[in-house]
Amino acid sequence: MNIIDELEWRDAINQQTDAEGLRELTNEKAVSLYCGVDPTGDSMHIGHLIPFMVLKRFQLAGHRPVILIGGATGTIGDPSGRTSERSLQTLEQIQENVDALTAQLRKLFVTDGDNNIRMVNNYDWTHKINVIEFLRDYGKNFSINTMLAKDVVSSRLESGISFTEFSYQILQSLDYLHLYQHEDVQLQIGGSDQWGNITSGLDLIRKKEGSEAKAFGLTIPLMLKADGTKFGKTAGGAIWLDPNKTTPFEFYQFWANTDDRDVVKYLKYFTFLSKEQIDGLAEKVQSEPHKREAQKKLAEEMTRFVHGEELLQQALRITAALFTGDIQSLTADEIEQGFKEMPTFEATSEAKNIVDWLVDLGIEPSKRQAREDITNGAISMNGERVTDLALEVSAGQAIGGRFIIIRKGKKSYSLVKMS
């Protein structure tokens, strides 16, 4: 199957500058293409993954991806999707972010024996250009009227836009020209908000290289959830690829909790499962939605892709332990992941009667209620039911010497950190 055909059945194409020409090109040869990300932070989130999943599909189809980290464009800020000016970061912070994003993307794209991937930083060629060269050699090729008409700029005219962010599309166009000339790149892909920047790059290439230059642009649809809200945003904030910002367990749970109305769309877009596999899971959504097989498969595929098999298995262990109540099977690190968002209390290592301990921490409102819950078998500690009113609680009972998990009733968990 041609890569364009695959992207179409996965609903992964929004706009193309020349659909017929790109299809012919990808049929003729392995194409070099690029996608970029600016180092505005030290981690990507799953929203950033949207265009890179398409880039990965091109890679798996035998094409040659170039990943651009915007060490230069990241210093000025992309106006796309923003209503105000971005706060500028120091060059030192930007370089730290470049290093972090490079490591993340290498993990996703570079596997043993993979030599068809290039990673570049646009600072390497942009910082050599002085202001006179920039204005004469590049700025002269851009019409202010055309630039003002681009959505990324026109949407900001009322609230205001600085010359710095206004010039972003010139720098991104310069990137495409450089990669066309030096890396044989003939296709740029990006989110739907990048259409104006991509077409500006194509205009610059044709002005510099001639109207017959073969270069193309492709954008990916804006991804919205079934309820109309933006994909990747939760009440707790963004879902990050950095496991220190979003734990593998939280990452897994995000995908596992996908709405039935969205799960097939996400399977098509974010996984590398075949059409037959996805059609089978789509049938399960209709016939046995309570089993959530499609969501589980989506969560497994995405966690494995981003974090690897070992951390996927860790996320599965935590999920299983929370479902069965087998807390003792978890390590202290897994406890920390699985109970991160649950009510947390701190206790000293001093031994104390279970009734007093529960009341002093605030898990139980009174000694009378604590005794009643213990007597009725409603209290479990580290997965084991507590029925002894005389039990002494100490640090020796903590998992890994760090945590005690209290469950009250069927679903009310509390994490107690032992100091």
C-alpha cells in the first residue's frame, strides 16, 4: 500500500499542496521529509506526537525522515495557536531543552540498525546569517500583504504581534529551503496550524530554485475529542512523554480511559496495528464495550511505543494490583506511581495503635468510627484486611520502608508516607 493510501484510511491527512504529485513521488522513490518541533520545554507531550506519528509511518514505509529541533525558531516563538507573545527563554535553557527533546525523539525513531534518520538543529545554519543577509537574501522574497493574510498572523492582528513572532514564518521557510538544498528534503509535514508556514516555505523554494522545484506540504487534521475538547488535555494538565512528568502508569491510564467514541480514531492514528486488527477491535467496541478491549490495546501499544516493554509491564502490574487489591506485589516505586493522585498522609516511624494512628492522620474522623470500620472489616492495610483493634502500626510494615496503603471500603485508598 502506498503511504498516502495508508494515511488516508487512517484519516491522517488534512491538506496537501499537490496530492497527485506527492502520490507519484512516493511511488517513484524513497522520499526525504521533515517535521519539526521547537524546544519550548524539556519534554514533548502527546499533542506534539500527532505529526511525528505520521513521520514514523513514512519511516516504516521506507522513506527517510529528518527531525528538526528548532534551536533557532525556538528563541523567538511560533505565533500559531497563540493569542499572546511567548515568554523568551535564555539560550542556555533552550539548549537544555534541545538536548532533552533530541533524546526523546531518538528513542522513538532510532532503533538498532536504523540509519535512515537524520536529526538537525536549525540554529546550526541560522546563527551564521547576519541581519543584512537575512533582509536581502530572504526577507526580499516575502510580501507583507501575503504574510498578513496567513491565518497564524491574521488571527493575532487584533491582539497584537511583535515583529519577532511575525518573522517566524520566514525562519521556518528558510529551514525548508536549507533542507531541500542540503538534505534532499521534498516534503514538510505538520499540524493543521502550520499550513501557512509550510506554504511560505514552498514559495521560497520555488523563488530560489525555480518554479519546477518538486517540493510538497502535508498537514494533519486538528485532533478533537468526541466532546469537542482538545486532545491531550486533562484536568491535571498535559500528558508528557517524560516519565518524570507523567509516570508510565498515568500515561497508560490516559489511553485506557479513552471514550468509546474516540478509541477507534486513536487506534487508527496512534498505533501501527493493521486495518484488520483495528476493524476487529472496532467490532468489540460495538458488541462488548464493557470489556474495553480496544482501550486496553491502545494503552498497551502507546505505552510500549513511548516507554518500552519494561515500563509497559510495570504499568500493567500497577493496574492489576489496584484492581485486585494485591498491593504487596508492588515495589515502593510502583506504589509511588499508582497512588500519586490519591490522598496522601505523612506518619512518623514510631509504633502506634491502629485506631489512634488512623484518627491522628485524619483517615478516620473519630476513634469510634475507626473501631467500627476495623470491626466490620472495612479497613485494609497493604492489601490485607485489618480486624485487630490492638494492632500496632510501625515503619516495619511499610512497603520498601516507605509506604503504607490504607483502603477503606471498596474504593477509598490513602497513601501514607513513613518518615
